[in-house]
Amino acid sequence: MRKIKHPTIDQVELTDIMYALSDPTRLEIVELLGKTGRKMTCGELDLNRPKSSMSHHFKILRSAGLVETVIDGTEHMNSLRIAEIEVKFPGVLSAVLKVRAS
């Protein structure tokens, strides 16, 4: 499996996470990944939006350190980096996901 370049957890900044989560589409992607707790393909996460738009959102989520994308053949498998984020910024991501679920 090929990997796309991602920031290390030391490079992840809270302001980047908050910016990434400020967009409703990106927040919806993070929520879906959080609810399923598994890797999901881009097709499973397309949210009925154009591919170019989704590519842009995934790029921002990866740059912020929220999502890890691994290429497996022709599939891009996306997972939420919740454990790493929770260690660096305790409670932030779980609070965002809990608030949205209410």
C-alpha cells in the first residue's frame, strides 16, 4: 500500500484542526469516519458532491492532521487520526463529535 504524505503529530496545530472542522462538508466527513470507526473509501464518503470538491476537502483534512489516507490499489482508504489527536489535544475531537451528535 502506498501512503500519501501527512504531517506528523508534532506538526499538527490546533488552529489547523479548527479551520478544517469549520467547513460543514469536512465536519461531515470527520463525523462519518468517527461513527464508523473504520477506514472508508472516498466513494463511501463522497456526500453527493463533485469529486474535485471532495479532493479539496480531503487535502485540507490531511494537511490539518485529522485524516490519514492510504492508497490500496485504486482505492484511497481514509481513517480518522482520533487517537493521536486525543493524545495531543485531549478532548477536542471527542467534544466536537459529541456536540454534533446531540
